[in-house]
Amino acid sequence: MTELYPGYDVLAKRWTQSWNEQTRAVIDARLAAPREPIFFTPDEWRCLSAVCDRIMPQAENRPPVPLAAYVDLKLREGFLDGYRYAAMPPQDEAWRRGLAALDDEAMRLHAARFHALSTARQDHLLSRMQRGELNGTAWGAMPSALFFAHRVIPDITHAYYAHPTAWNEIGFGGPASPRGYVRMALDRRDPWEAAEAKPGEEERARRENDRVG
Amino acid sequence: MGAGFVEPAPWRSWRVRASPTSQKTRVPAERTPWDPDVAVRAGRRLNRASGTIAASVLLDSAIEHYRGSFHNKAMFAPLVSSALSLLAGLHGSGDRRPRPHPARDAAYASAALIGIIGTAFHIYNVGKRPGGFSFQNLFYSAPIGAPAALILSGMLGFLAERVRDNAPGTKPTIAGLAAGRVVAAGVAVGLLGTVGEAGLLHFRGAYHDPFMFLPVTVPPFAAALMGNAAMGSARKPRGFTRWWLRLTAVLGFAGSGFHIMGVARNMGGWRNWRQNVLNGPPIPAPPAFTGLALAALAALSLIEDQDG
């Protein structure tokens, strides 16, 4: 995929008016999240990492966003959604049970844990989960379709878009604190926002993005 | 109304006969001698008042239209026009010749014209948005009252030139009316319009600071005093009006000071100036009141110098 925001690096705002001490502290903490399981067991971690790779495949030419680590962090710190489907257990319990059930389905179908399967087989299992067709005893009363739609997808995609790498990809400005935005109308750009490369304007966008701060 | 109003001809013929050095000695004894410099002095003061408003418009429209990314090329027009009006004000302020200047007249006329077009444009801009003329759009889209300040600068400058456009030693008139009264009436209307703009935007700001009530209390009273001066007796002492106008003039600059503090109170303060100068209260806007008060003081002098 061609870069939509060539040369844009949201972290270049670090020492500009856009960020202050609090902003830097928040981003630093996020970037320093440990890349290892603390909430999850090693088995759960391997399964989760494999699920993350299929739900949010990442480019090879850059350090990946630590998706599994952010999910681990969310559960460890107890960041809740503010609501829960009645058929779903609390989020930490849902994740433990869902990952165990996925490994269980993999063992029954293919005699291997989920992370050890080919990507095609992983995708097949995930698709069946999405359609609610996985209903082994390991799931308990939790519908696999609800686990897919309300735990797997949101937790992993939210983890992805919490990282500056994803912000660069979509031209997001990061935390608007202390500096906000003053040009609120549609399709208007503040000089400290990422410049989108319209076809034929890649160089202009790159120059603009060099100045974003 | 003085005699000069209804029969200006003798004054004109008198001017033609007079030599500049001996004007006063030739004034008929029963007539109050008109200082030939009165009109020029009033004209210069009005040039200055017009220039003050033009400076306010120049800075304000530059900031606000920069914020609007000069999306429409016409958004450069008020910058050019107010800059020319400001130059005309500076030039007129130093010009002691008792006649209008065609370049200044052109600058002022175009300022008034562009101000009128800008007002229409801003009205159109508000009206075309979803919700039309709702408070939301009046608050957050193009401010309807802002281009009117350019009209005021043009109007005051135009009046400055008309005041000069009187034979030296005659009572200055504009379109047959006493010049001081015309300017006083114009200033009263201008003050009320500017109060409307400040009132709307301070209402949007929820009058969160009690000082935000000042521009909706002090200038309206000044407008009332000027309305009275425009209609009332020229011989009545108006010391209180003068002091009230001086207060209004100071208020214009104080307003900028308050707005500078307002910018500082936004998140990030002045360090985050690229955001807050645009997003905070408009620093260059309040001196429009100063310009109007200066014009009002010039008008008062003209009225008081008049022969009743």
C-alpha cells in the first residue's frame, strides 16, 4: 500500500507546542508497555498473538504494534468498556475462556494448538467463531460469535489504533493536548495536522509533513 | 441651526475675497469667526479614528481569514482594503491641507464597499449552513458584524474627507447638514452595531468574566450620549459625554488587554499561541470602540465649535 501521509511522524510533535509534560508521560508509558505476558499464561499468550496476527496483519518493514501486549495491559489494568453483554462473562474471564476454547477447537480438529496451525486453518477457525459455529464445551455459556464481535475485534483493533505507528498510517494527530484544532470545517487542515498525499501531490505532502509539529 | 446653513452663499463669496493672512479681521463683527483650521483639525482626527478601526480590521481579518485558510480568494480583500484605509488614515492624520485627497477618498470608498460586500458574504455564509440563522451558526461561522467595522472605517474616513471639503473659515457641512452632527449620528449607529457584535460573542462566552459586560454597557451609553449630542443643543456643555467617550476609548484598548489575558487562560497559554491566538478571544477586535470614541470626540468638538 502506498503511504497516504508520506513523511508524517506523529512523534515529531514530542517537543513542540502540541504536547506537554503530561502528553509525553502518557505516550511514553504506552510505548514502554512490556512485550511479554503478565496477565496471560504463556499458552494463552501464544494463542492471543496468533489471533492478533490474523485479525490485524502488520507490515513487515516496520516494528509491529505490540497488540497482544496491549490486550494484556487492558486486562491487567482493568480498563473496562463501561458495559457488558449479559451472555458474556467479565472481560478477563471472557479472554481466558475464549483463548482456551480456541486452542481446544484446534486440538479437536487439527490435533495442534491454534498458534501452530497454518494461517489458512487459523482463518477458517476464526471465521467459524465469527459465525458462532464453535460451541465446544470449553466455551461454557459464552457464545463464540459474541466473543469474536465484542472482545476479539474491539480489543485488538483498539490496541492497534492506540499506537503512534497506526496514527502515522492514518494521519491521526495523536493526543490533542494541550494543542487542539482551530480549523473545524470539513477538509480544512491546521498546519500541525498530517498532510494527505492526493494523487500527484506526494512531494508537497511530504514537505508539509516535515513541518508538522 | 445657524445662518450658514440656510444661506451658505455669502460665506463662500467672503472666502474668495479673503487673503489667508487676514481672514479673521474681515469677518463681519456680528458673525462668530470660524477658525479656518477647525475643519482640517476635525478631518485629521476623523482620519485618525478611521485608521484606528482600519488597524483593528487589518489584524483581525488577517488572523481570522488565516484561520479560514483563505479558502476563498476574496478573503484577502479586507486585508488589502483595511491596509489602504490605514495608510489613508496615517496620511490624512498628517495632512493639513483643507481639501479632500482623491486617493484617500478612493481608499475609504472601497473600504466601505468591501465592508458592505463582506457583510453580505458573511450573511450568506451563515445562511447556507444547516440550521441557517441559528445561534450555533451566528456564533461559529463567519461573524456578521466583523466586516461592518470595515464599513465604519470607510465611513469615518469618508466623513473626514467631507469635513475637509469645506471652504476654510466656513462652517463645515456634509450634504447640507452640520458636519459634527452627521458624524455624531454615524458614530452612535456604529457604536450600537459594534455593541451587537461584542454582545453576541460575549454571550457565546457566557459572560464568564464580569468585565465582559463592559462593552455591552459602556458603549451603548456612549451611543445614547452621542445621539443626544447629534440632536441636541450645540451650546450645552458636554463634559460628562467627553469623559464617557474617553472611557469608551480606553475600554477599546483595555479590551485587547483582557483578550490577551483570555488567550493566556486557554490550555497551553501563550506557549500554545498558534492554537490560542486563533481559538481564544480576538485580540485586535476591541479597539474598534477606541476608533469610534475618537471619532465621537472629534464630532463633539465640531458641534461645540458650531454656532449653535
